Amino acid sequence: MNSHATEEEIRAVCEKIESLGLKPHPIPGAGRTAIGITGNNGEVNSASIESMPGVIECIPVSKPFKLVSRDVKPDDTVVGIQTALGEVRFGGKDVGIVGGPCAVESREQAFAAAKGVKAAGARLFRGGAYKPRTSPYSFQGLGEEGLRILADVRSEFGLGIITEAVDNESLDLVERYADVIQIGARNMQNFSLLKRAGRARKPVLLKRGLSATLDEFLMAAEYLLSEGNYQVILCERGVRTFSDFTRNTLDLSVIPAVQRRSHLPIVVDPSHGTGRRNKVLPLSRAAVAVGANGLLVEVHHDPDHALSDGPQSILPEEFSELVREAGQIAAVLGRVIN
Ligand code: PEP
Ligand code: MN
């Protein structure tokens, strides 16, 4: 649509698309609204749409992913999360910062981490209430009790909450308690979960699968958008390679590749991306330098006694330093951390 298109013109185009038996996806942007069309097998007869008031042009998208593609929406999507401390944005010039423990272990532990995260200047708190663990004997998370603790963190500290849903059942609860729903690496191709998250009313942070190609990653995000959820933040968290001195190999080269193909923001998780505490700060610097739209970092007040991912968790003081350095590097690029 052109930048002066009215609400009525946008609505009329959506109705026209529906009358053709197709699904319209009006995606607002900074300058103008793009309307993606899905549900077609083959080319859409665009002449009848192109002549409508407010329409600039109809662009056929040849890529397998459509709604996530820059062909549909050329300008960056900025996902904004409202918190009591102000809005945190991912995308465009804004680099969003998230810190917190791998898992919520207790009220005391979550509050200690939250205190440090807030003191570092971050306004979003991560922490898993449902943990996808390799071993069934490892700590699985506190479940709804963990979500209640996260809600208390929000009311006590004003921080926004990001937490993972591992299946449709936990997603119902996570959607109620969280500000952002995390879909973990192991669930990147859990298509029924993606469809459910696509119908959720909260933004989704989608992690890249352990061995997912770029196309598979973007197609997973396409599931979310195709169900009507356009508030999606992608997350590179390392992939599995032959390199065995780190837990995963952080693929920073995927950042510009995603940004070239997609309007969605992409953040970097240097904690799972390396698995080693001493590599989190250098890789965070590199992530901001390469143009990541945010950082998701594991922070624990007592990492040696953490119930999960202690070896890659940094101390609150180290997180403060990380936020400070990330801010300096962002400034070089004309970006701001928030
Ligand atoms: C996590 O964020 O703690 C987590 C389980 O991440 P991933 O899904 O990337 O392994
Ligand atoms: Mn973890």
C-alpha cells in the first residue's frame, strides 16, 4: 500500500483478497502497510487488486518463505515489548538486551539474578520455568510455580519476562504469564507448537534449531506469521559442528544473511552459542558488531551451583560490563542498546 493509504483502503484490499478465497496479512511498517497474501496455489491474478485505491503494486514472491521476506515488507520490523521501565525494542536502530538465568530455580535465585540484570541497565528478564533437557533425570523446571515467580519478578523489579513454552499445554500458561514466548532450539520444527504460538497474542522469540539451515529457520518463522503473529524475534544460539572446544559454534555469519532476506529482527544468544562463560563477553561484542538486533544472555548470581547451564552463565557484575561494552560498540554503528 502507499504511505498515504487509509485504514478503509487497507480494509477494502483485505476484503478483496478474502473474496478471492485467499488470506490477507496486513503487516504495518514504519512508512507503510504491506499486505501479504497466502493460500494461493500458483500466481494470484493481481490486476483486480492493483487497480484498487491505495495500492502501489503487487509483487509476486518466488521464495518459499513469503511473509518473513523483505520482498513483502522492505523495511525492518521493530518488535517493541512494553515494560514498567519503558519499551524495549528489537530491530532497526534498536539493540534489545535480555539477561537472566537458564532456569528459574527458586524465588531467592530469580530475585538475585533480576536485581543484577536491572542494575546492569537491562529491562527484560529471561528464565525457564519449563526446561527442555537432554536427560530426563536433569532438572526439568518448576513449571507453573516458576511462572508465578517470574510474574513476581515483573511486579517487584518492573522487568519484562521472556520464558519458554515446550509444548501446547505449557504455551497456554506461558502466554498468560510472559511478555514474550520463547520457542527453544529443539522445538524449532515442532510445527503444531509453531502454529499455536502463531495464534498467541504475545511476541515470540524463535531460536534456531541445532542443525537448521537458514531456509529452515526462516520457514519456521513463516509458520508463526502465517497464523497471524507478526511480532517475531529470531535468535541465533549456535549450531552443531565438528568443532568441539565449545558447546556449539556460534554462527554470526547468519545475522547479515537473515537481515538481507528478512525484515524480522535477529538476536544472538552467546551463552548457548559457546557454552563457556569466558567466551560470552567477546562473542557478545562480536554479535553487536556484526549487526545483531539484540543479545540474550544467561546470568546467575551463583553459577557454580546453578541447576542448569552454570558453566555458560555469567555473574551480574560481568553482565554489567557486557551491557556497557555492547553499548559502546552499538554507538559506533549508530545504534542504541535498550
Ligand atoms: C535456553 O534458552 O535456556 C535454552 C534451552 O535454549 P536453546 O533452546 O537454545 O537450547
Ligand atoms: Mn540454558
